[in-house]
Amino acid sequence: MSYIDSEMNATSASTSVKSSSSPVPGSVGAGAPGSLPGGLSVDVEDYYHVEAFADHIRPEDWSQYPRRVADNTRRILELFGRFNAKATFFVLGWVAEREPALVREIAAAGHEVACHSHTHRRVFTTSPQEFREDLRRSRATIEDASGEKVEGYRAPTFSILDKSLWAIEILAEEGFFYDSSVFPVKHDLYGMSRAPRFPYQWSCRSGKSLYEIPPLTVRFAGRNLPAAGGGYLRILPMWYTRWALRRVRRRDGRSPVVYFHPWEIDPTQPRIAGSLKSRLRHYSNLGRMEARVNELLTRLKFTSLKSYLQHHLAAGLVTTAMHPEQRNQLSISTHHAI
């Protein structure tokens, strides 16, 4: 099969692939797939870093805006603490440079600290060398601030696409354990709609490998619909989020991967000029987001993405994808491991 087969088609694929069933060090024992904890993540960036306003705010002007990311992230830490929930915080290197104490607080609270790039450039707008340099700079900055090894990566705006799959090779070469940048949906800014919906492993040309942890999607009417993350959690009605969580658990036997941003719980943040679409996406329902996250924490048990992946590895729920060449084509065959 060429390019990326959908998870739906892969269920009936005649070509089977190896399932990665060996637990990694520190992983937990296997359990029923639907009973595994969900993965929780926060992209630690500020309101002026977002792609929605990138055409109005240059990175060299970021320092002119009031920083609110530290206070908002501390509110999130307090919220997670009330529920004993653990999460992965994908920190922007630019933020880590200016708020190293915040990064240390995240790590000290028992959360995973991971990388969200340094300057929030979409991967496909960079060259491979620029991407590698940004990756190394951000990782070193975050590790210096946290005192912890950084093993996870999420691209700004989920910008690892078919045309930027070379980034997978670089992440593997740089020793990352997992990526969470490939969103299996159709969207005007990102998405690889035929990518697998649940954790899988890239096997790279270099001989190295990298695990992929996709954000949550629900399969309906032959399409992957995004759910329970970022604007989908904030803007769409909660009945939809509840329905998606139930459907994924009952039909797929899987637990969700949830993500959001500190600025999404900050309804009083400064307003930035932008297109109507950008303003609607960014500012809608900011006043409701914290309560929605609170509801998810009440309903479900959450852990970091690294721990989420370890649970899936121990349960034999991670399939293997082939990425034999560093090019904009990919051959991949997957099947349900449950």
C-alpha cells in the first residue's frame, strides 16, 4: 500500500505487521485497553505565539507583549494537582528561556516536560537543517531549565505532514522516544487524514525508530473527526465531547489523548487584531474552557504521554509503521492489536 492507509482500511488489511508488545523500562502491566488511563498534554505557549496571529505578530516582537503563560500554567498545575492527574507539558523553548522557574515547577510536580520547538515555526516552513538546529536549541534550553531528559516532541500546529515527513527521521536520529505531531484529520492548517488513529511506531531508514501518539479522533460516517482537544474541546458543545469519548472507549476500546493550551483558560487575555476566522477560533468560549477540562478530569484518569505510551506498549497495543526512505512518501500497514 502506498502513502498512509487509514486505520479503518487497515483493520481488514491482508498484510499483517509486527505488534510492539515488549514493555519499556518503567512501564506498567497490561490491562483491558478501555481501562487504560488517558494521555493528557499541555502546549506551553502564550497567546501571541499562536499560528492564528502569525501574520500579525513577528517572533522578534513577542517580547513586547505581556507574558501570561506562567500564571496560566500555574493555574493548570493547581487544577491537575486537585485530581492527582499527571500530564506532559510541551514547552516552547522561547518560554523556557524566559520562565525557567516555571519549567522547574512543572517537573517538580511530577509531570513530564517535553519539547514544542523553540520559535513555533511550522515544520514544513523550515529546512531539515533549520529544523534540527531549532530542535537541539529548544531541547537543550528545556533540559537546562527542568533538569530532566526531554524525550517527547510536538510540532507547532501539528505541522508534520506528508510533505515534512523528513522530520520523523530527524527526531529519531536525535534520540527522541516519541512524537505527537501527526493528527489524523483533514484541516486547513494541518492533518494527515489517513494516518493511524492510535499509537504506532515509525521504523526509519537510519535503523532507529520513533513512536507516534496521535491526538484523539472519533470514526464516524467514514471520516476521522477530531475531539477533546484544543479548540475542539473549547468550541464544540460538550455533548459532542462526551459522545466522542464514549464512542472511542466502547467501539475502539481505547482511552483518549487530550491536549490544550494555557491561553485557553484565560478569558481576559489581550485581544489581537486578526481575520474573523482567526478571532473566532482563538477567542470563542475562553470563559468555559477551565470548567470543561475540570469535567474531563472528574470523569477520567489521566497520565503523561510517555506513561500513556508505556501502558500501550505493555498491553501490546502499538503497531509498527514502515518509513523506509527520507522522502515525501510513506508505506505503512497497520492492524488493530485488540
